[in-house]
Amino acid sequence: MTQAAIAIGVLFSVDGPYGHVSRSMLNGAMLAVDEWNSNAKAPLRLVPVVANPGGELQRYARLCQDMLAQGLQHVVGCYTSSSRKEIIPQFEKADALLWYPTHYEGFECSSNVIYTGPVANQHLLPLADYMMEHHGRNAFCVGSNYIWAWENNRILRERLAAAHGRVTAERYFAVGETDFAQVIQAIIKARPAFVFNTLIGVSSYCFLRDFRAACIASGIDQPAVIPVASCTLSEPELEAIGEAAADGHITASVYFSSIEGAENARFVTSYAERYPDGPVACADAEAAYIAVRLLALSLVEARGCTDVDTIKRAVAQVRMAAPQGPVHVDPETLHAALTPRIGRSRKDMGFDILAQAAGPVRPDPYLIWNSPRFWTMGAPPVLRVAS
Amino acid sequence: MRGARVVQNFRGQRGVLWGGAGTSVDILEASLARLGMTLARPAEIDPQDIDAHRDVLLIDGDSPLDATMEGPSGSLLSLAPAIGLVGVEAPSRLKALMDLGVTAFLRKPVHAAAVYAALFLAVNSYNRLRALELDLVEHELRRRGRRAVLKAVVRLMQTTGIDDDEAYAELRRESMRRRMSIEACAAELVAGASSSSADLKTPDLKKWA
């Protein structure tokens, strides 16, 4: 039997400020391609066309334009929301499909994007509930100055306010910033129940290292007294942070490499064999793996037809046994139903899973089932007599 | 300003499409469904049933417009928050939509990614403007009532010999006791005093009660 060859774009910034995470995503995508193509019985072969925008928005647009001009109808790629927003108009114009494989802040449902990463009701809301139950109700927010941090902080503020908690402060820094001395002193002085970290890439690693060092210098057991929570921290990032500050961070994710189960064991082993020099398997790698595999299964379901409408109908029919457990795509929102988990990082660069949902949770990108009708104001500041 | 709380979640609300038979609704309907909303056409509902807290009008500017959607007398707004669906960007059509009180525009063909932002702007601008309109009505009523306040203060001064500050304070206390605005209280007192000359000579305001 002759296998049809279908070209797919793979677009990740393996250089630049979030190159570390993107490398994991590229690895996950390429592992899925290789596994698929190694199956001689598969009715079609995937031919990856790989490009690296290096974290520059203009290069995303140019490289994407090249891919679509070549006739590619399916591209797996992007990490930041700004890069996704930059290229969505091109996909809409060409009526092609972007398979977006990472967590994001939601409030989007493009009919030319399949979203295989989690949205707030699958990461941030479970995290907020966990932190309030186990650590306290006031948070200090530190984030990179872009939409991911702004919107997640708003949702957290709302969730805390609903439980009579509050966000003590929100501080934003340019992507790539590495000097956090001032905010670290402010956090130590404020003593919040926890820090909510929406910094990305090198900024996050520097902050976590410096915060741990400052807490040690002040005699504070940071993981126990002021834990840092996030929706992004993954296994390869723990390696980038370094052993001295890698442990004790709370993370919400739909995937940790420590998940038990045959499918994940197979995925982790294959991943380690293919990438012996690392980085290790993580949520971003799994999301990209899921995206490519869902695409391949949808192409089979559509009998090799690459037409976007046909594939969107097909993907709704696909049920996939992913490393994290069962995954399917919600036809109404084109977002994946995924299983939320809460993990705590260890010194050996893995995560202990502290809690997990019973099964896949339906995506709610506009939080229509998980937010109040009215905008919630933060709690009023506590006033003290100044003199 | 009255409390115009910002609405961010539109679940359970209803879009009412005021458009020509040819208006394409597929993307609009699917986009509203993702936001937890339904879409109805005027033929399916009773216009008297339009509720500004539940409904959002989607008015197609390329169709003939009528006064059915106009808001209460004296208001610049429509019956409910309204989005103008803009095909032809001619000033006459944009003005016609604006005259009906739309507070946001949505370009045709409708782009799914623009629906939430248009809805957010339409509903919240409507609520803010409506609150301002109600504030203005109230302020206008009070402004008209100032004449009665002046009259009541002058009469109190004349009948009791107190100065204007004391007279105003007395009037204010009386309005609070009666749980009404100072203007309405003054109007009642002045009207009562006009009908009974004896009251004007009474030094104790409580006797006016």
C-alpha cells in the first residue's frame, strides 16, 4: 500500500527568550511525527516542514506566510499568545489550521485554530482553589508584562475575592528582565500566603533563584512560608533554574512526566531515547505531541482529506489515549478536554503530583461556567492610622 | 454615578437579530453559543418582551430600520444594549444606527474573534450611559425643585426669625425625617403653607408634618 505524504508546518522559536520551552515543544512534535511515520500500517505519512522564528514576531509572520504559500494547510506551532495572534489572520485568509499546543489565557475561539493546551478552568482555577485551601488567601503577583500575566492575574484576583481573599500586589516586568531585587524585598516584607508567578523563560528562572537566595539570607524557609505558584513551570525549566532553587514550587498542569500509566511510561521512555541530551519530557512537549497525533488521527478519520472544515469535523470524532490520559477536542470551542493536576517540584527535577481531577475537564475558554456575571473589584485596601 | 457594574459573562443572555432575511447568522450564532447565549429573530419574540438586562439587540444597518427598537422617551439609547451590524460604511447608515442607540459596531461579515469585544462594549457602554441618563433625570428634577427650597427657606426665616443657614438645616432635618428629598419636602411644605396661612406663622416645623 502506498502511503500518502502530507506536509505539515512545525513552527517553534527554539532560540530567543522562551527558546528552552519551545525546544521541548519541537521535540514533542517531532517525536509524534517519527512515531507516526514508523508505523508501516499507517495510511499516510507526515512530512514536517520545520521553521524557527527565534521569538521575533515579524519572523513568525514571514515564515508562516512561506509555509502557507507552499500549500501547507496545517501548522503546529507558537508558544506566546502574541505570536499566535500575529499569525492567525494569515490562517484565516488562507483557510488553514493552526494547531496551538500550549496553555494560554483563553478568551479566543478562532475557527482556524485547534487549541490542545489548557485554558484557565483547566489550570489557573484549580491552582487558585488548591493554594487557598492549603496556603492562604492573599497572593503577590509577579509577571512578564504581556497578556498571559495580565489576564491570569485578573482571573486569580476574581477567584480570591470570591473567597474573601485578595491580591496584595501585581508587579510586571519586561520579557527577558533578570533584575528582581526590589520586588523580592517587597514580597519578603509583604509576607503573602503565596507568590503567583507569571514570568516566562529566563525571567522566571532568575526570579526563582534570587527569591530563594534572598529568603535563605533572611532565614525564611521559602517553599513552606512563601511558596511560588504558577501554571507554567515544567521539568526542563527546573533544570534551567538549577538544583539550589528547583524544589518546592507549586504548578498547575495537565501533564507531569511523573504521571503513572502505561501510555505515559512509553512516552517518557521514547522521549528520553530520542533526546538523550534533554530537555526531559514536560507538559509543553506533551501538548505538542498531542497536537501532531490528533492531527494525524484526524487526517485518517478524514481519509487523507486536508480540507479545514473536514478536519474540524474529524477531530471532534477522535478520542486519543494521550500520556496524560484520555483527550478529545470540544467541537464547539475547538479546545481540548484535559485533566488538571497540581504538582510540587523536587530537587531531582521532577514533580510530585499533589492532586488531580477524576478525568478530562471540558474547556471553558470564555469562563462562561466559571466566572461571575459582573467584574469583581479587588478587596479595598486595608487602611491603617499613619500617625 | 449610579452603580453600573461591568458585565463580563453573558451566559444566559439572548441576542435578538434585527436584520434582513438575507443576513447571514451562522458565525454570529456559533459565536454567541460559545459565550452561552442564544440568538432569536424578532418574529420569534414579542417586542414588548425585550428586557435590557437579558437581551442584546443586533441591528443590521443594511436593512430598513424602524422605531421599534427605540428606547424610552427622552433616552438616546435603544430598548436594550444594541450592536450595529455594519456592512455599508456610509455615514447615513452609521448615523441611523447611532440614532437607534447602538453602543458598538460589528463589521459584516461577522468575524468570530470580534463578537465578545463588541458585546462587552455594547452592554457596558449601554449600562454606563443609561445610568448617566437616569442621573441626569434625577438632577434635573432636583434642579427644578430648588425654587421650592428657596421659598421654604425664605418662609421659615420670615415666620420663625431664624437665619438662612438654620432654616436650611431645619428643612434638611425635616426631609430626612420624612425620608424624602429636600426638594420634595420643600415643595410639600410650601404647598401646605400656601393653603393654610396659619402654618406660615408656626415657628415649629414639625407642625407642618
